Amino acid sequence: MAEFQFKLHNNEFVTFTNWEDIPEDFIFKHVIKFKPDLPEPEGEDGNHTHEQHEELAVWNDRLTLLMQRERRNASNM
């Protein structure tokens, strides 16, 4: 199960289990946990397929986006 946990400015924690549930205007202090549901390797050699690598890259982009938002939120305090 996916888990995305954030620390708010009032030091409370909020957890989402679905990426699509995180509002685009969600304001948080820190990303605490970034644990997406990642695909299991399906290639004949036990590795990820090309399509799975593309999906993995999307998650990297999403984490980068959250880290940028975290820095932006910190500079607005």
C-alpha cells in the first residue's frame, strides 16, 4: 500500500494512501514518507520492463515536485 506522509506547520502529521488524493495546493512543512506502490519486476530476466522503468521515472518526478514545494513552503514562513 502506498503511503505519503507530511508534517504540517502546526507539527501535526497527515497521511495519504493515494497520490491523486494529495491536493495540488496542499501546504506542508516536510515530506516525512514517500512510499509509492512500485511495480514488481516482470521482465524475463527478473528486471523491470521498459514500461515499468517509465513508471518508476514518474515517481521520481513526483518526489522532486514535492521537494520543490517543501522548499518553497519553507521560504514563505
